[in-house]
Amino acid sequence: MTTPAEPTPPTDQQVRRRELASFLRSRRERISPEQTGIPVAGRRRTPGLRREEVAQLAGVGVTWYTWLEQARDINVSEQVLAAIAGTLRLDSSERVHLYTLAGHPEPAMDRDCKAIPPAVLVMLTHLEPIPAAVVNARFDLLAYNRTYERMVGGLAHLPFEDRNWLLLVFTSPRWRAATLDWEDAAARLVGRFRAGMAAHGAEPRWKSLVKRMRQESPDFERLWDQHDVRAPENFTKRYLHPEVGLLTLDYTQLWLGERSEIKLITHTPVDEDTWAKVRVLQETVDQ
């Protein structure tokens, strides 16, 4: 009598692919079309977003994304993972989980966040009421104090991937209205970013940000096509807050190490009127 052969247990890679498929479905189903700006007509059988909607928003093929949710054996690039993570509004822990299941190292932005020394986070708090933040070479906002959040507004409600100076300056109506001398500020920012591309031009995260910016902002595309570069510089900036009014601030950059591309930036008031206003912002936060 022949004994039936036992089924072959799934490999670790197969287990991860199945878990990745389930994770993507669960994250997709929790986001409503309204959150992404997709118009809804009539009743929908699918909770949350449809597969084709996620694919469209992330800029990937529908068939390819469907295979991903079916646990097919396909390769996923870091650039695609970043686009999917942004579309599904994953937080930092969820992004790391997504990359791990897909067989990729931890996202660069998360590594940068972990590279911030605890002492710098303490400094951010004790710099109050001076608005201060920590950014990397790609201008991702990695950390910030409460007065900075109160000054620019709305960071806590943004997806992790969207907390980026370049994206906010060119696509956020609030940031554009608040940034006086906007054209000069935008040209300076694009010039610094293009200078940074010399060392990071082959990295998917940098290329995907450029692609997204060219698609979403004609002003960025115009400045980007000029190929101007700018060196790091400290300067005085004017910021129009919707509640406290005009803030005049000295913008200062402090790198965290000899070879570090992560820096602490501060916005120090240049006059007593601005000092009084940032204290109001701090007090508003503390209430």
C-alpha cells in the first residue's frame, strides 16, 4: 500500500508573498475613495479602494498590482514600493513592514529618522519657541518641534511620504500662500535639490520624487528645466502665518556630522515683534 506523499511546506518567500498580498488588501480596504479625491457614483461592492484605483494612483499597471495581491512571484522595486506606500497612506511602521515582506531593506527615510541622535530630539524641544526641524538631503521632514508644526500647520495629518519641503512648497496652497518671496524661495529649493541629485541621481526615491513633482507642478517643471544649482546658505525669510501674521526669521542650517546629510534647521526671530508671535504659537500649542 502506497502512503500518500505529504504536501510540500511553503517556502519562506511564499509565506512572505502571501502575507504581503493580505497586508496590501487590508490597507487598500481601509481607505475611502473620498480620501484620495476619486469621485464616487452609485453603490460600491468593494470596501475602500479598488485594485485598479490603487494602481492608477501609484502609477503602476493594473495587471501587475493584481498579481501582487495574488501573491504571484514577481519582483517589486523600491520605487514602486514607495509609490504604493504613499497611495495607501502607510505610517512609518507599516512602510517598514511592507518593505520587509517585499524583500527590501528598510526605507531610506526610516533609516534617516533612526539616525537622528536622541540628544537632537531633546534639542528640538528645548529650542522652543524657536521653530526647528530636522531634514535630510531630499528635504524630507524627519522630526520637528511643536512650534514648527504650529507655524507650518497640518504635518501630523500628512502621510509620512508627503512630509517633504519640495512637495509642500509647490503643491500645498497653505505653504505657497504663507511663503512670501515664493519665487525666490522655490528657485533656491529646486537649485539645492538639483545639486543634491549629483550624488543621488540613481536612487529610486529621488527619481520618483522628481517624476511626481514634474507631474503635479508646472512651476517645478519650469524651474527644474533651467538646470540651476544652489549651494547651502543661511538667509532671512518672511513667512505669513494665517493667525499671527508676518514672521521674519533667520534660517540657519546645522549639519549633524562631518559627512552627514541630515541637518537641524532653525527659524530664529529677527525682531521683538516676531519673538512675541512665535511665543503665541508656542502657547497655542501648549493649551
